[in-house]
Amino acid sequence: MRRLTQTLGILTLAGLLVGCHTNANYPELSGAEIAMESPNREAIERCTVLAVRWVADRYPPRNDRINATTAKDAADITVRWPMVLSLPVGTRRYYYERIVRGCGPEVVAMSPDAATSGAPVYYVGRVWVRAHEATVDVYRPMPEIGESPVGGLVYQLITVRMSGGFQPWRVVNGRAWEPGAYPLPEKYDIPATDRPDQYEHEMGLRKRVR
């Protein structure tokens, strides 16, 4: 009986430890274990906010970078200039507003009015979270090099890698890809109303259109 109790205790503890980790990704990764298609997850929110702050600090539209001396300082840096942020398709209004608010006081969600406001637009593409590792793709505009041959601003993909899980998330490194090498994600306006099944609803609408 004592041995059975000890075994059950170990299994319970193991279950709790597994429950502390989050596996999530958007869009879905082929073959990924326990893949979650929806971008509406707390872990995705936290990693997205940190990645956008990090990219905006290092690649601002003007020379106003704030140099952080510690990892904590880097996590506390917020965007201090106007920005329009476009999040992945299917992001519900609740998370859209939280992410935008977490990025900075002058950051606004993508909308028809925001898109024509003149503020620089940053896009979030892939968000991949696995236990204590995360990767977020952020696309930043490059007005300094002018328009692309096909028209419009040139964008550069910045892939931000983070670690966290049991500890607060922190940026490990970032990779800047060749300007214009990757197409922008689809522009996605903040939904007019909040609904928990926003991603499923959005995907259902798109299937009917096909």
C-alpha cells in the first residue's frame, strides 16, 4: 500500500510538471507534437509581446534605440513611438488588445484607419512555443532603403528566439534575414467583437468562401 501511494504521488507530480509547460504554435507546424493551431494562448501572448518589443528596440523607424544593460531591462522596454501592429489571422479581440497594450502606449491594432495613419506597420507571422523554447517571426519596415521594385515598402523578417517556461521568457538571439526575402503575412484587422472561438470562426468563414 505504501509503495502504491508513493507511485501515485510520483505520477501526480509528473503530471503537474508537464502541465506547467505550454505547447503552442501558429500557424500549425507539420508533424509538431500536440500542435495547437489557434494563436489565442497566454504563452503566445507573452512571447509575441517580448518579440515585438525586442525587434522595435533594435530596428526602430528612426534612431531612438534604448540600450538595455540586463535581460530584465530588455524585457521591460516598451515601444515608445507610434506603431501599427498586425497579428496572426484568427487572433481574438481580447488577445489583440492585450498584446498591443503590452507592446507600448502608442501601439495600435491593425484596422482600416490605422493602416492609413502613416505610422509604421509591423507584422507578426509565425509564433512557435514548445515547453521552454519559443520562436516568433516579426516583419519590420525598411523605409531607409525605399520602395521595392513591385511597389510598397521593403520589409525584413526578424526571427526572435526565446527561452522561458518555468522562468520568465527572455530573448536568446535574433536573426535578421535578407530584406524582401520573405513575403509579408496577411494583414489581419482586429475583430469588431470578442469571441473565444475567433480562430475557428475565421477558418470556417474562409472554407465557405472557397
